[in-house]
Amino acid sequence: MMKILMMTSTQNYNSQNKENAEDLLSAFSFSLDTFQETSEKEILDKLQKNLSKILKKEFPSTPEKHNFDFRERADGTRLNFACPYCGDSTKVLTKKRGNIYIPGFNYHCYNCRTHTDLETFLSDFDLEIESKDKVYIFQENEAIKKDLKTNSSYLDFSHLTDFNLLEKYGVDREEIIKKFNLSEITARENWWIKKYLTERFQTNFKVFANDKKLNRFFIFNLTPNGKVIGYQVRNFKRDPKYVTHTLEMIYEHLGKQYDKSNKALKEVNRLSFLFGLSTVNFNKQITVFEGPLDSFLFENGMSVCGIDNDFPLDIPIRWMYDYDNAGIKKSIEKLNNGGSVFLWRKYLKDLKFKLNVNKLDFTDLMKYIKQKEINKIPFDSYFTSDKYDAYIL
């Protein structure tokens, strides 16, 4: 049976790792020269041998899961392989969502979210790390802390794609504003749009720009440095109400060359409709919505800009579709395929929601809670992956 480890907080395993290393220092009284005899290369050499043993033992009949790769990152390397705790993907045998991050030597799986240090990782599979290697790793982690880094900083978006690519191929926000003659959201220039947004608890106006001539506003999908990789247009006097523009479409509008043979550019385009790339923590639970405005209001929320768009990254997520016929139908579909969805009907019943409506989204729910001055119920316990809960959607 596959071993499952409960997730350990960064603070706990840091503290435990420190205590273990301090015990080693006092118990064995290694000299500084002894510590220096161990190098990162030596630890990696031994780690690769041990990892090969683990993968062959845990996946005896699946040779596709015996391999591991080194992948370069901006601030180090990660050793990438199929997670031996959860077994990783059973549908795609070549999936590798287990990672040991170097420096730091911490383990993280982006499927089951197991997170621990190297010593515990090896111990869980009946292997040991040498005492001098423990001390070396402890010293490396202390040096990282002094550089204002933490172990959690290794667990970033780079295992999925390179954030630098988003910045490289993203478009300057000002270029789009100039092209479409847009204006910023301010009380003087666009007071009614500002009122519309603030009534919906949207206060980060850099994400928006207004087109007064065509009576619409833009919602930008921004990179961490403020580049635009996609946007959604909200129309007020024409249909469809929402229109999503990918990076390829933006290039076309701006007269930029879009090289379809450029794999990196195509990768950014693939993600350009996924809002939240620059704001979510990929090590925590991610909740996915149909529209960006809802996702902006939910802690660690993302949006795929439409009910028919699937999530383009291979990590665990949960869905909160709108509460309407289409959303319920899609939730049932997700449940049947092993996904996790929000139980709207149960939540509204427990909240004692008194409006008779045929359609509700998360923004509507937040407006209702504020208007009625009631306390919202925590949402986590209202998500389910049990297909037999479909009757209470």
C-alpha cells in the first residue's frame, strides 16, 4: 500500500530540522573541517542512488516512474520525479509532480501536497541520511535564511512553467491602453465604472481600464511585473457580455508577430486566459471560478474565463461554478470525473439564504452577505469530490 504523509508546516519542519542538527553538533562534535568534507555534489550522488531504490521499490511494475530529472531554476535546481507517497498520476504514467529542491533539500509534491525535509523523506522509505550530510544541509538552510529566503520560496510556479516567459512575451499595459484609447478608473474620469466595481468589492483598479467610446471595460490578466498576457472585455451595450482575448489575439490586435513555431510563446498563450497566475500561492488550495471578478474576491482564487474552459495546469484544484443550470450541470460532470466542486444548495440552506433566484455567482453571494449584515460561513467544508453528493448541488 502506498505510504501517505500528512503535510508538515514549513515552520514545524524547519524547527525540527534545526533541533536535529543542533543535537548532531553536540553529540558528535564534528570539526568545521569535517563539515566541509561533505559537498552538495556528494549528497546529490547519494540521493540519486537512494531515489532510484525508492522509485523501483514503490513502482515495481511501472518502469515509466523509475526515472527522475534535474530541472534548472532561477535560484537553484530541483530533482523531479513521480511522487512515491501518492503514486502521482495513474492516468499519465510519465507525470512527475514530486520535487526535491536544491539548495535546501526539501521535498514537495504538487499532487498530494506532501511537504517535508530530506531526512524525513528518506526515513519514510526506510533509508537514512548520514550525520555529516544533515549538518551540511542545516548550514545551507541557515545561509538561505540570512539571504531572506525561506524553504517555501522554493515551491513556486517554476515547476509548471517559467515566470520569466510571462514577462518576456507579455505586453505593456500602456501599449494596450493607447491602442484602444482606454482610460484609467478614477472618480473624475470614470466615476460610474468605479462605482460599479466598488459595489462588487473590486478595488485594485490597475487590473481594469475603461473604453468610454464603446461602453465597455477591460480586465487585465497581469504578470507579477504588470505585463498583460490576456484580458477579458466586459460589454454593457452589446453581446456577448464577456469576451476573452488570449495573448495571440492581443498580438494580432497590436500588429505584433506571433511565431507559432515558438514553443515558449505558445506556452504563455496557453496560459493567457488563466487569471490569478501572479497572485495565487501554488502550495495552497486553489479554487477556480468561471470569471475573474469572482476569483479576485476569493482567497487563492483563479479563473478560466468561461464555463467550458478547463484548467490548463496539472495540479489539484477545486471548482466553484456559478449557481445556475449550466453550473450545476458542469459540477456534476466534474464530480463524475473525480473533481471537487462547491455545494451551493447546501451552503445557501445553511446560510438561510432567502432570495428566490435562478442564477447566483460568488460576487452576488458576497453582496447579499454584506447587505443582510450576516456572517459568512467558512467555505472549505462545502466542497466535495463525492459523486453521490450530486443530488445536493
